[in-house]
Amino acid sequence: MDQQNNQVQQPLPNGTTVLVLGILSIVICFITGIIALVMAKKDMALYNANPGMYTPASYNNLKIGRICAIIGIVLQAIGILVYILMIVVFVGAAATGGFNH
């Protein structure tokens, strides 16, 4: 219980959702990471406006989910760049006859 204004602390509305979407962004796709970042930004603003109103556990879930979302987006971006590079190399090799011995 918050001693200053005798309010019961509540979890952030999207703390757990951001955590789940952040983890999914690492495993599945970066779209969930983008959604997690948008939701995290809104909940961070809520928390910063009145930190005593929300539980520390939900804020920690929010921070961890945000970090996972960033990692997922970066990993997916690297994966996309690798695929593009592979396509360019294979198309270039095929066009120059690099696969024919």
C-alpha cells in the first residue's frame, strides 16, 4: 500500500502484454516488437506521471518487455539484411554464370 495517499497500487495496464510481445518479437517477428514498444511508451508515461500508483513488478515487466522488443527488432533487421545479401550474391553469381563449372 502506498503510504503517502493510502491508495492500493495496481499493475500497469499493459505491463504483462508488453513483456509477452517483447519475447515474441525475438522468437516470431519484429511486428510484435513494434507493438510492444508503442504500448511500453504509453505505460511508461502513465508510470512517470504517478509512480506510486503502480506496482514495481509491473514496471519491471514493462522494462524487460521493452528491452526484449528492441532486441527482437534488431535481430530481425539483421536477418532481413542477411537474406537480402544472400539474394544479391546468388542472383549476381547466377547472372555471371558463377554456378556453372
